[in-house]
Amino acid sequence: MSINWFKYSSPATFYPLAGKMIPFFGWLTAILMAGGLYWGFFETPDRLSDQKEYYRIIYIHVGAAWMSMWLYIMMAAWALAGLVLQTRLSFMIAKAIAPTGAIATFLALWTGAFWGETSWGTWWDWDPRMTSELILLFLYMGYMALQSAIDDPRRADRAAALLALVGLVCVPIIFWSINCPDPNECAALHQTSNPGGGNMEPNILIAMLVTALAFWMYSFVAILMRVRNIILERERHTTWVKELLEKNK
Amino acid sequence: MFKAFCCIVMRDLTLAMRRRTDVLTTLFFFIIVVSLFPLGTGTEKVILQKIAPGVAWVAALLASMLALERLFASDFADGTLEQLLLTPQPLFVLVLGKVLAHWLLTGLPLVLIAPLVGLQYYLPNDAVITMMLALLIGTPVLSLIGAIGAALTLGLRGGGILLSLLILPLYIPVMIYGAGVVSASAIGTTDLQAYFSILSGFLILALVLSPIATAAALRISVE
Amino acid sequence: MLEITNLACSRGDRQLFTGLNFSLKPGSLLYVEGRNGTGKSTLLRAICGLFLADSGEISWHGKSTRSLAEEYTQEVLYLGHHNGIKEDLTGLENLHISTILDGDDVTQDQLWGALKKMGLKGFEDLPTKVLSQGQKRRVALARLLLNSARLWILDEPFTALDVAAVDLLQSVISNHINNGGIVILTTHQGVALTSGQIQRLELGRKKSRHV
């Protein structure tokens, strides 16, 4: 038996499918978030190395930061799919991902600033990871600005998709250059990206992973809802949308 | 194909020679930005020496970006861009020709004017030579990356400001190493080879990828 | 031979046409007709490859024009609403550049000859910005005389031309058709072209009528 994968690449069939998926991911988000936060607040030690209670912002911060990067990759992947396969739905998904990605990036920066203030005594530091996150926010902004500056949706989709791909090629180079501005010292230096500095308390790690997973599921919910809106807006002149509106009156 | 490439370069140079002010504006913009900084930061020699590489590069980024807005705009307006898209020549070759002409008119003058920056910011001679070399390798990268943005924002209202939003973040690596090498040279302790290798790497990467991306962007925008 | 199968194009929300089918053999002329906004220009741009159709196939001698790419653009000459000439360059320079880019080997004499034939004698060396609308159009049309493309796609080629130039253009087009070329054009003027096999395509009706 062969499955017609392209069946769901049509907005008309994807719309109801997305509608069914939203509650599923919604419940997953709620359960994972509640569980992760409970674990994070009540089953973990009160200190992480030299940091006191405030380290618990990690449960928001890390999830948001991971999602911000992951969503950019997904956005570019859908953009590529749209350009190669000429499927409208791929562009719509890419467009729907951008705001969620930008919010995740902003949240990571914001919580990072709080964390920085409490542990380093400064809201902002030109630390490579923070700077990279800021640049990522600029890239999301650029994508959304270009998308909204072009009136014709087809040109907007394709131009923004190309920009996302160019961004994807540049992102590793940008991050790498921010990480080692002096190439003579860089060869030997490797940053550890572990906020605990190596061995983290397993309970903290579990709670962090669970909340990160909750962020991921939340992204599905937000993106699917946004895709549904974009579909309705773009397809408002088609008969299936008119029938749908008639039915829901 | 090579004939077409030369033809495009010559065409754009001829056009620019008939409207010389466009070329001079970019150059003077660069000079003005560079000259304004000392008035804002104070003219202390130590400070100026320290900020010189960064200032020169930021000014170069802005100047190159301002000029980029015009890269395809007039061709788009009079319909010659459509014709370029319909020639039997590979589009990326024509794009490369246009970018080269654009760089000769707006990037190269910045390289040549760099000693003036050295003079204003009390840079040692070695650092000035390093800066010229870094600009020589770096400014083509700026033009190449910027061409993608110029093609994407073609014909849009407020295209210029949008262009800066899209392109400036992508300029960061070039700026970091371009300014880094000048600082390193002013201190005079570290090996500069690594910086130049990286900058050249960027140039090669941009030369290969940017014309293709720009060509694709033009096809999207001309529709 | 140009074949269009099931072509559909839209602009923004508006579906311009769907299920468009026709084919053109060497030595034929197609008039594309229809009111403003029915998608004439879009159809022409889609055929020459500037506009990406929603669906459908455009093929040249049995192969998709998308896959032929530069091989196909070699065969196409498109003239749109814009003249596609640089105002700061002279007529001669404009013509010279476009022949080089089109990959045609043309001598200086041929360039001068083509401009002369288009009635631009004495204006060859002036920047085209000082020429009148009609003269600019003539500079653009001079390309037709030097081009080796077999498929001409002309969007309103007669606008801004005076009677003499209209006659001239008509004879140039007839000539091309008699030599086995294909011409697709839109026009609002009633121009009598009788040579070759003439087809008409009317856009903007309930069903596009093809006669």
C-alpha cells in the first residue's frame, strides 16, 4: 500500500488535520510543563554550584533558547521544501514558525538578562552566547519584515524563504566568528555549553529537559494555530473555506 | 559567456561615469561618518587608535549598504533587468559582473581612501597597510552579500531601510575579522596570517554562493 | 514549436485564467486579446519565463522550457511595457549591448543599419533620454532586426509609434513569420497582419476562447 504524502500538503486537507492535532499537543504541553515545573521546584536542590534559588530560571531559559535555534532550522527547512517542491503549505508553515521563534529568542534573552543580573550583576554582557542569541533575533526580525513588506503573498513567501536559507548558511559562520574573534587563540579553545559546568544534578537536568520538551510541544500548538489562520486568510476565496464558514455559522 | 561578463561590467562602469555624483556620494558618506566619530568621542589619541578599526569598518558597512540600494533598482525600473533575465547567458555570471562593477565604483574607493582614516586616527603605518588589505578582501564580500538583499528588496517601498535590517546581521563575521586584524596589527604581537586566511575564505564562499542566491532572488522579485 | 498545456496563472488572490491550452507551429502568429486586467501581460511573461505559473506546462519542441533554461531563452525575444533600454546610453550602445548579451555576433555596420532602418538616422549617437517616446520604442524594436530568436513575444509593440513605424513593424513581423518564426503579441490597436497562420486567443471570458 502506498501512502499519498502529498495529500496533506494541500491546505484544504491540512486545515482539519491541524485542528485535530492542536488539542493533542495542547494537553502534552500542559502535562509536561506542569510536571517539569513541579519537579523543578520541589524535587531539586536549592542550589546549583554557587547559585541560589534563582538558578531555577533555567527551566524557562534553556527551553526557550533551544527552541529559538531549533525553530530557525525548521523554518529554513520548510522554506527549502517550499522552494523545491512548490508547495504553498510549506511556505505557510515557515511563515507561521517565525513569530514563535522570535518570541522564544526574546524570551531567552529576557530570562538571560534576569539570570545575568542575579548571578553576574549585569543585565547584559557581550558573552558569545548572548550575542549570538541577539543576532538570531535580528534574523527572525529580518525574515518577518521582508515577509510583511511584500504585498503579493507568493513573492513574499519565496523571497522570505530565500532569505531564511541565506541566513541558515550564514548562522554557523556568524556564531563561530562571535565565539572566537581572534583566530590565533581559537583552535584550542572550546566553550562548554553546560551552565552547571560539567556534572549537573540529575534532577535538575530531568526537570530542564521536561520543560524544554514542553516548550517544543507548545511551539507545535502555536504554529499549528497560526498556520490555520494563514490558510483561512490566504484561501478565503476558495469554495472549501466558504463552505466551512457556512457550516460554522 | 566571458564576453557577456565583460559587457555588463563595461556597461555599468559607463553608466556610472555618466552619473558621477552617485559614486562620489558613497565615498563622501564614508569620509563624513569617519570624521564625525572623533567629534563625538573626543579626540584623545589613545581612544581614537583603539576605536579606529571598528569605526572604519562600520562606516564601510554603511557606505556599501547605502550604495547597494541602487545596484539593481534602475535596471528594474527601466526594464533592462527583465531583459538580462531573458538573455541566453547564465544569470549568475551577469550578477557577478554587476557586483564587480559595483565594487569597483563603491568598494575600491574606500580601500584607497583608508590612509585618510589612518591619518585622522593616528594609526601606525603598518596598521594602515593592514587595513587597506583587509578592506580589499572584505569589501567585495560586503558587495556580494548585499547583492542578495538588494535583489530581495527590489521595488519595495522603504527598501533601503529594510535592506539594512536584512543584511547588516550577515555582515558581522566580515566586520569582526576585518576590524580584528587591524587591531591586532596595531598591537603588533599576534600573527595576522590567520585573519587573512579567514577573510579570504569568506570571499571565496561569497563568490561561489552569493551570485546563485542573488540570481534566484532576482527571478523571484521580477515576477 | 510552442505548446501550452493546462496553464493556470494568478496574481495575488485573483485567478487570471486556468486550463489554457494551445500550440503554435513555426510560421504562425497569435493575437492575445482581452480587456484590461484579464492577464494578457501575465500570460506573455509566463511564456517567456519571467512569471511562474501556478500549474501547467509550457514546452518548446517537446521539452519543458524550465528544463531547457538558457537553451530556451536563446530562442525567445521579449519586449514588454518597458523599453528595456538605458536612458544614459546612446541608441547605438543600447543596441550593441543587447546583441552581445543575446549572444549574436553583429558588426558595427549592422548596428548602424538597423537603427537607420528603424528611422533613427542622425539619432544613433544621442543618449536615449533626449529622444521622444516613439523614438525610444524604435530603439528597443531595432533589436528585432538583429536577433536570431525564433519566438517573439511582444507586449503592446505598437504603442507610441507613428503610422510609418507601425507599417514598418508590421512588415518586420510578417517577415519573421514568413521565415518560419513564431510571434505572440497583444495590441489594442486594430493592426492588420495577414501573413502566415493567424490564431486568436481571448482571455477574460467564462472560458477562454481559442479560435
